Amino acid sequence: MNYAEALAYMEEIKQYGISPGLGSIRELCGRLGNPQKGLRFVHVAGTNGKGSVCAFVSSALQCGGYRVGKYTSPAVVDDREEIQVNGRFIPKAAVGRYVERLKAACDGMAAEGLPHPTPFEVKTAMAFLYFGEKKCDIVVLETGMGGLLDATNIVEDTCVAVLTSISGDHMGFLGKTLPEIAAQKAGIIKPGCHVVAAAQTAEVMEVIAHRAASLGCPLTVADAKAAEHVRFGLERQRFDYGGLKKLEITLAGQYQIENAVTALEGLRALGIGALEGREPGTGFPEGGNRGPGFPVKEKALREGLAQAAWPGRFTVAGRRPYFILDGAHNADAARRLAQSVEFYFPGRRIIYIMGMLRDKEYEKVIGLTHSLADQIITVTPPENPRALSAYELAAAVAQAHQKVTAADSLEEAVEMARLLADKEDVIVAFGSLSYLGRMMEIVGKAEGKEA
């Protein structure tokens, strides 16, 4: 099977939708020889910040000399970016080869009257096959949705379970209350692993702490308030944390300090060991406990944080005017986006391009962001059956904001925004991650024409 045929098959099986539970992925992986066994994992769950934490952790481990698999979703620029080894996308030939094998296993299951695996289950199994073939030392694994019943939770050898910020999302699947959602996310905690959690609300932290204690797992809370001498910026941000001075990240957004601190604690739990020039048990190192055996020296740690990239999260796609892309698609992410817009661009005129999926909290997102915008342009995320149409979204925005226009295409939205914006204004495109990759291409072409 070639790559085009593999993509066609993955498109075909979208009809099987979303089906939480581990029965199908266990059956599928069993027929493939259980490729997840023999791999070790940093498993990351949460509502917001998962991808950024995965980017920081995998980059630092790679700079530390390890062969690192990374599995994240959804893709922003290229479907293959979801499965990477040491920052390189899975090759097209490998996708074709694996999908041919996966299709045979799925067809066999269906022929026996078993449920056909979902697209996410198929991709997850493909990732395990690839990481096993590449003999990865460690795999940084992001959950798709939830945790307890997420297909990625078939893994057993979890070294560190990381819980990023938890808030309301996928409530039709995960529960109506924060404790219910937190219980699903905390389901990735396995006996014997170390748990690292970003600072959470009391009710969420209680759920995480109870799960960790019940399984005898040590818990570390990563509190971004402990970061000192923070210097924010759109191109680079610096901070001190845990005895390490002037750590630098290039991911923008105030919330990225929290994600970086969470990643640092995850790396510490993995076994950072005695950093160069430091004695074990002092400052940021692991306090004399080498953890599960993946130490990273300070130089590599710094390089990894600085080199980490994660497109679509307060990403600067253009300048003069600034063009920002952000995947804020739920209430917590919208709140963080609004805070960053106010912080980085005080007093500037803001123009929004907004595209949402109909099963997201789009009314809450509107309520948390509309007041900062002078003009709002709505779009329909293309090629997504869950997309909310630009006209439906515009009607919802109009309940809160008078200046709203629905665009017929992403290209039209970008053209409209650039015509409306002066050089000192700011355009912010946000909402569903599913359209930001295409938006990045369009903005890139427009910037190239002006250069």
C-alpha cells in the first residue's frame, strides 16, 4: 500500500468515529504482537498544555542523547507529524506499510463480528509499531481524550504520568463535573510510576492525589508561581526555576511558563541525575533519586527547552501586522489566550479570525474573548464533519459583539483581516486546531508576497 492509499483508508474509517474503551485497542494490538510492550513511556494527559509539555520533554530528552518517540494529536501542518522519532515525521513509506498491516488486522476483527477499530486506535497502534521498530529508548505519549478509557492507556510501562491543566472539555464523554473529568484524566496513573501534576484547583488536585496515593505513586506538584525573574516575550521567554537560572523557551504565551515548569518536573522525575557542575540532592536535580534512569545534563536540558517547537499555540505567523495563531477551543484555553493578548499587545487594535467545532464550548469561548476584538471574522474549519459553519458562529458572536463578518473561505478571511489591519494592529486566528495548519500556509504565502 502506498501513502495515498493509506490516507484514503484512514479517511474511509472515519465512519467509526470515537469509541472510548480499551477492548478494541487491546484486541488490535494483540493481533499485531503487542508492539506497546517493551517500550517505556512518559504519559501526558490534561485539558490544555499537553502538546507543549510533550514538546519540551521530548526535545530535552533528544538533546540528552536518547532516541525519543513522540505521539501527539491532532496534526497541524502534516498528518505525519503526530508520530515522530527524534523530531522526524514517520516516513510516508512506513505509513503505507503499517496501514496495510493494520487494515488486515481490522478486517479480521470485523469479519469475526468485533467492533472495527476507530481511526485514533489505528493511529495509536501504528505509533507503537513504529516506535518499536525504531527501538526508541523512551516514548512521550499524549492522550487523545481523557485518559482512563483512552486508547493510549493500553500502555503498562509508564515511567512518569504527567497531568497538565484540567478543565471542562469533551464533557459528553468524560463527565459533567471537574472531579469526574479529573478522574478520567488521572486514569493514566499506573502502579510504580511517578506522578507530576501542574497546579490545579483543589477539587481536581484531590482526585489526582487520591489516585496517586491509592497506587503508591509519588506525586510532585509543578507550581509555575515558583518560577522567578520571568521575562515574557513573543520571540523568547526566560525564567529561573529550581536552582536553574535564565532558562529560555521560544514558545510564546504566558501559560507556556506553566507548561515548561511542568515539563521540568517531569524530566526531574524521569531521573535528571547530577547536572553538570552540581551535586546530587542540591537545587533542581532529583534530590539523590535517579528515577527510572533517563538523566539529562544541564546543557542538554537548556538546549531542549530552547529548541522545543509546537505550532499553533500563540504562534507568530506574521509581522507588521502581527499575525498570531492559537488553538484555543475551550473555555480554559480561551481565558489563557485573552490574558496573553492583553499582556503582549496592550492598547493595540485586535482583529479576530475564529473557527470552531460544533461540539466545543464555542459560546463560552466567545464570552471570554470578544471584548478584546475590534472586528471578528468567522470561518468554517474545512474538511471537518464536526465544523460549525462560519454563519452559525457569526450568529452566535453577534449576540455579544456588533462587528462580526462570516468569510466564505480561509483565504478570504486572511485577505479581509489584512485589509482591515494597519501595521501596528494585531490579527489573532484561533479556535479549532484543525484549520490552523492551512491558515499557516495561507499567511506564509501572503507574507512572502509582501517581502
